[in-house]
Amino acid sequence: QKEVEQNSGPLSVPEGAIASLNCTYSDRVSQSFFWYRQYSGKSPELIMSIYSNGDKEDGRFTAQLNKASQYVSLLIRDSQPSDSATYLCAVNSASGGSYIPTFGRGTSLIVHP
Amino acid sequence: ETGVTQTPRHLVMGMTNKKSLKCEQHLGHNAMYWYKQSAKKPLELMFVYNFKEQTENNSVPSRFSPECPNSSHLFLHLHTLQPEDSALYLCASSQDIVLADTTGELFFGEGSRLTVL
């Protein structure tokens, strides 16, 4: 059973701070990793993808991947109240020749003014 | 607007009713998915279709019946559901399911909120 673990939170940070969201996964041969943002009452939307060890930056977002530790994180710099949402980690692993993403249960982030 | 459209957005049905959820994608993708999202639970994969062929059935009860007539349309037929089936049903699409990099890049519809009385 492939598992993706996230702390459900809520994670509360003040406006302007760095929010750090973490995710661990069980399948050692996982190859690609994704972060989705889901606002309340809305569907998930992809915000970051990362495929190799290290950091990947996109605007205020940085994804970090450590395959040896089976750990992926998302940093949000200069957090804004509009960043308040649930962040879902998804991990792609091979299954019978195809790749189907497995999702964590998400971390709720609250950015307060 | 993600290019994936789901209808209806809200559905209330009794346990003896038969209804269907519809999903259409305008992205030219080859793979389509049904996910179930319940409160406090991870997204649960239900079905995957690639080039309109079913590739995954994640031990879903037979009261849920998928149909994929072509790569752009996906249906979920519902009959004799239970109250615990009440949830948000999300349709998604991706370019395909055979490339590790792009397969996890899912585009979701707005979802169909189902309530079973």
C-alpha cells in the first residue's frame, strides 16, 4: 500500500512569514512529486511539481525534494491571507506500467493578518 | 477555468434513485479519472481511463458504474447508493498515464457534490 503522509494541521502563520509544509511517502521508487492547493469549496489546482533532488523555486513557492529521506516539502515565502487553503501532496509511482498519483490528506494553512 | 467541466454541481438523491455524473475535458488529454473526496480523508481514486479504456478500478462498489465513450467524456452512473456515499466527486484529466513526469499533473473539474438521503 503506497502511502503519502501529511500533518493535517491547521498550520497557522502570520502574514509575511514563511510557511513550511511537509510530506513523506512510503514508496521508495516514486519518481515525481506534486503540490496542489485547494481552497474551501473548490477543486485542487496544481501549483508545483518536482522530479529531482534539491530545490525548485517558482515565485514565492519553493519545493524541496529529498529522495533518500522520502521527504518533500513546500515553502511559501511572504505568506499572504490569500494563501490560506489546504495543500495536498501527491506522489507518482509506477503501477503495472502506468503512473497513478497518490494523494495525502492535505495540510490546512491559515495565514492571519 | 481548468478546461474540465462537471455537471451537475450539486445532486441530492434517494437510495433507490438512478442518476449520472458527467465530465467533459477540452484539453486534448488522453487520461481521465474519478476521485471521491470525503471530509478528513485523502482523495480516493475510483477509476482511471486511458484512451477510453479502463486501467484502474480501485475496488469500487458496483453501485458506481463508470462509462468513457471517448477520451473527452467520462460518466459516473449511480444507483442504489448509501448515505455514506455522500461526498464530493471530482473528475480530472491528464496528458496520459505512462509518462512519470506529466501523469501527476492533473486538471480537476469543480466537482459534483452528492448527497444521498
